[in-house]
Amino acid sequence: MIEHDILIVGGGLTGLRAAVGLCDRFNVGLISKVYPVRSHSIAAQGGINAPLANNPDSRDDSWEKHTFDTVKGSDYLADQDAAEIMCREAAPIVYEMEHWGCPFSRLPDGTIAQRPFGGAGYPRTCYSADITGHVLLNTLYERAVAKGVKIYPEWFVAALCIEDGRCHGVVAMDTHSGELVPARAKATFFGTGGYGRVYQHSTNALINTGSGIGMAYKAGVPLKDMEFVQFHPTSLIGTNILMTEGCRGEGAYLLNNQGERFMQRYVPTAMELAPRDIVSRCIQTEMNEGRGFDHPLGKHVHLDLRHLGEQKIQERLPGIRKICIDFIGIDPVFEPIPVMPGQHYSMGGIDVNGRCASEVRGFYAGGECSCVSVHGANRLGGNSLLETIVFGKIAARAILEDLEGGAPEPETKPLLRLKDEVEAKIQRLTGPGREKPYLLQAELSAVMSGKVGIFRTREAMEQALQTLLEAKERYRNVGVPSPARYMNYELTNALELEYMLEVVHTTILGALLREESRGAHFRLDFPDRNDRDWLKHTIARMGADGQPVISSKEVVITRYEPKERKY
Amino acid sequence: MIKADTFTFKILRYDAREPGSKPRFATYRIRVIPGLTVLAVLIRIRDEIDGTLSFRSSCRSAVCGSCSMVINGKIDLACRTQVAAFNTDTIILEPLPNFEVIRDLVVDMAPFWQMYEKVQPYLIRHSPVPEKELPQSEEDRRRIDQFVNCILCACCYGACPVLAREPGYVGPAAAAKLERFILDSRDERPAGALEILNDEKGVWGCDTLLRCIDACPKDVRPTDAIVGLRKTMLKHRFQNMRGKAKDEA
């Protein structure tokens, strides 16, 4: 048994920021299934939004304008009070990260550089070339090292302990020894990332299974807006590695097989810098109507950087150039990049309020695994890095207040019981079952990409639901041949798969029930937004029989009345 | 259509916790299309042939630094290495050198992180912080660029011939991290902070054989950092001597 005042699960930006904000006052333990710098935050490329007004074209930018762009980008599903909190905090946290050493790119006057991004009225996206996530994560990890945060690297959390309406901690596995360890805490915070890997074509790291979300759900915490999944317009064909929106921010074109900048037919004002949901649908339409290119690795359009010139590409987008050369043998200085839309971000997640608190006492969540909601139906590029750090900071403040207000002692018995349950689960998984976990996951993710993707219909999603229900049955018969507990990745994959099934289930149900099109959720059979019936959040809660129960929650509207979303 | 070819993968298997376990090469024959990476094949072997095979992976796009290993004698990230890159149909995979193996291709990274932490790998300042950002010129930002790119994958640590004979040596990555802060126009650490590497276990231990530069998948040149740190230390020593000489006069 390990004990801390506060347990943080997840070593990405949100978890580290929360830990840094709490470790001076409380005994904090941070559990991460990878070394923190391997977390998916590292892969963010383009930047972090803050209305610093450094760029000559953004002199009259403000947090109010940032909030408006965020709310409009969300197709009015974001809670406006929460979006406002995030945008008010944006400039202070970017300055804070800079003071902690973050090496942002600079403008000639020595201030932090900013570039245009989709759906934003001004060049507002602060960046460090095309490795902004890398520099932010390293800076926060450095800060955590400086403060001596206690980290449990390569520990995998197997279950969340909630009993009598409060959270007592988690049961984790030290993957180096294979030992199951109950971890007790007054407050538990999840910053466990999104559920990209429930899709076959995803820009996400392999670790982004969404297991933290499924784990919270199975422990009784409701989920929110799971049907809202972002597809990034430009992922490299084959591997689906992200080609940052910063490419288009720097001026890249999207071209079809006629050599046409097709965005002019769809959104002539914003062109390539329309928000992601819109650009993804445009690309998919071009490909569906025969104006894409054919390639053994898949249909695609071109992302053309050539007119930017070698110097600008090398200075602003060196990582993109290197990835293209390493992974597809193309130098974007001389050739256009073959891209297709790919799953990129989970707008939905664990239902929390504007201070990252769930309805369960002592359990908090922030970042991509949570849904506050600040992104609503579609997140703007540059707002996810912002959300991770802002809400890591806000969560720390909230937990501090709650613990100083006197939190009840967590109990040991429920943790020990839960440990026995996990033990029994592992025994079962390493038994004689014949289903291979990877096959189940592969089949499921292919169905999600094919039937619950950019364009959705009732018929296709009902088929996906059927596949999911069968997969849940088949999961009972999963078998991992090796009983060894340490460094047994097949076993941890099998443990995570149980939670992925719940993520998939709630995503499909939410998408089936929402009979309208809003942001990233586009129904071919209900192509219009319907504020009268659907301007509300979807809430999914596990019922007593283990089946999801769907309800809804009001959207908070403060100063921006929902209007038609036009760019 | 892309043609699939059969490749032979020989992977060094070892289980440090299994009594009597000896390192051995396991052979897997697998049909792959040429565009596939070594990591993609490792995942297929684990999924389809042998679930007990252990290796680390995460981003699969050469930014997280998880999957460093020796591939046909060359240290690199498995995710950015094409199977077809070697002019041979046999690929030999071994764990990163200079580390203890835990299981198969998974090594114990603890010594690497200890060295990292030892150099105080964070910005140190004493001056009051301004309301907005600390200004930094584009030129000053460029000076730290290559060291900022380090992904802490430990390829350089595995390639270092000094570490092979002297496990207490700080290694290339940690030295590069220190230089990243020394060169940062915003950093205010005292000159004494360099003392931590001012010995044979620090920057003076380097043989300057440049193996770390060769091994780095992100084009970082740790030797530049080591040479830079040596120069700074010599400058400080010279300034100290001159200061003392003045005092005595």
C-alpha cells in the first residue's frame, strides 16, 4: 500500500501541472504508465492559444475575442463560463511557462511568436517551431524535477476505487515488478488523456486508449459528450502521423487531384484555415466524389508547402519535414504531402465542472480525459495545450481548497477489496480464454473509423453497436498466454481493452441518439443543427445492470447567444 | 500493388527475473510490405506470434523516445526505421547497450534519469519575474535550438563508449541538457553550477569519438555541448585565477 494526500494519474501536461501546483503544500504522488516525457502531450506540434497581442496583426486581440472564437468553434456546445475561465487564464499561464524556461519561438522584438490557426480571428497561437507540445512537456517535467515531485514511472493504474460516494484511491501495477499496489489518497486526479486509439486511423500515440475514462465510468463517474470526436484534416497516409495545422497557418494549400485549392468552393473566406471539423468534411467529400488521389496506403489529397520555400519550411516546420522524409520518403520542400483526415482528439470525457471536480467526492479530472466542457462539439487548434495546463492549474487550486476545508480520511478496506477484484480479473485474463485482445481491438477500431467517423448514419452506427455488443461478449473469453505480470504488455493491453469497450459503447450510443449535426458530429440523416432539441450535453452513466443510461445536461450560456456558425 | 516480402527477425530475448534465463536470439519470419517500420513489425510479432515479447512504444512518430534499440548494429528508434532500409532480409534487434536489461528489449532507464536529474535540468533564475514574457532575441533562441530538440530517448547514452567502461560517467544527454540551460539567455545559475560536471565523470571524461552525434535520431550534437561546457569551465577557471592574482597584488 502506498499513501499520499493526493494521487495524480497521468504524467502529461495536465498531471504535471496539477502536481507542480500541489506539491508545496501536500504530499503528492504521480503515477504514469510511461515515463512522463513519453506522454502524448509531447506530440502536439502547432501551438498554444493565448491573446498576447504580440503579432503585429493581433494588436487588438483580447480574452473576450478568444472566448468568442472558442464558443463559436464549439458550435455553441461549450459551457461559456468555462470557456471564459480558460481564455482569461491563457495569457498568464503562457507567461508562467515562459518564466519556467519554455523555449518559445520569438518575434524580432523578442516577444513570444504567434501564428494564425483555424477558426481564430487573430494570429493567437504561441509556438516553438512545430514542437510546441515537446517544449511545454519538457518544461513542466523540468519543473516537477526541480520541485522533487514523487513520480511512479511505468506504473499502470488498473482500477479506480469509489465506494459510498467517495474516492479512496486506485489500484496500480508496478510494471517493473508486476506487483499490484493499492494506493490510498484523500484526492485522486485523472489526467489520463483521450480515447483516440478506439479508432483505427488516429494521429494519437498507442497509449491513448481512453482507459482512464472507461475506468472512471466503470467506477460510477458519469461521462459527457462522448460522441464528439475530432478528426484532424491532415494526417499522413499510412501511419496517420499528424501534419500540424501550423502548416496551413504558415500558408500551405490543400489541393485535389485537379490541382484545385478546393476549399475556395466550401469556405472562400477562411479557406484552409476554417475550423477542423469543416476542413475534414471538405477533404472527405473531395475523396468520396473522386477528386482525391489513389495510393496503396489509402485515398488522399495534397498538403502543399512548396511555395513557402526551403528556408521558411526549415525554420518553422522542421519536424514536419523530418517526419515526411523518415516515414514516407517525401521532402515537402519539393513534393506535396499526401494527407487524409484522421481521428485526433476526444472532446468528450469524464464529466467535471469548471474546477475539475466530478460528482464523486475526492475524484477530479482534467485535460483531454475530462469534459468540462470548453470545446463543445469541436475544439479549435491550439486550445488543447491551453486546456491541459490551465485545468491542471485550476484542479490544483480546487483540490487545495477542498483538502484545506477538511477532507474525510480515505478508507483502506475498499482498496483491498478492489485489489482482490483486480487480482481475480488478471487470473481470468491469463487463463485458457481463446480470444486475442489485439484482434478484438483491431476489429472494433476498424468499425469505429468506418461507421462512427466523419459522416454518420443511423444504419451504420447500429451495425457498429452490434459489433460492440458482440465484442463485449467475446471479451469474456479473452486469454493472455503468459501469466508473468511484469513488462507483460499483452496483459496490460487486455486490462485496458475492458475500459475501451465502455468508451466505444458510450460514444456510439451518444452518436446514435443525437439526431442532429453539430461540430464534429455530422449525421447525413440529420444534416442540420437543432438547438431546440439538442443544445444540451449528453451524459452517460453506468446503470445497476452494467448497461449505459443516457441523460442530458444544460449548456451554460452567458453572453454569446447561439447563432448559425458561418466562416 | 505493393509486394510483401518475407523478412527474418532475430530478437535478443532475456528475462532478468527468470532464474537461469540466458540471453538468446529468437527468430521470427514475417511477411511485410516495404513501407513498414521496425516498430510496426514488433507489434505484429507480439500480437500475432508471441505475446510475451517485451518492448516499449508510444508515439510511433519519433517524438516520444520510447523505442530506442539496436537495429542491425545501429542504434535508432524502431518507429522511424524502415524494415527495407538495410539491403538485407534479416533484421537483428538488441536492447540498448550500457543499460541493464529487464526483459527482452526493455532496459532499466533509472541510471539515465539519475544523470539527467543530477545536472539541475531546469531554468534557474533569481531576478524578479516581469508581468509578461522575459524577452529573448531570435538569435539567442537559436543558440539553444539543437539542445531543445533532445527527446531523452537515450540513444546517445547507449552509443557512448565511455559509459561502456565507466558507468558513473554522466553521458551525452545530461551534458546536452545542462548546456541547453547554460546557453539560455534567461538562465541565471551561478558559475559554480557547472562544477557538478567538472571532473572525469563529467565533461572531462568524454573521448570525443562523436558516437552520440551519430546515434541521435533528432540531429542533436551532444559533443558540441560537452566541448562548450569545457570552454565555459576553462573560462571560469581563468577568470578565477586572474581574480585571485589581482587580490594577491
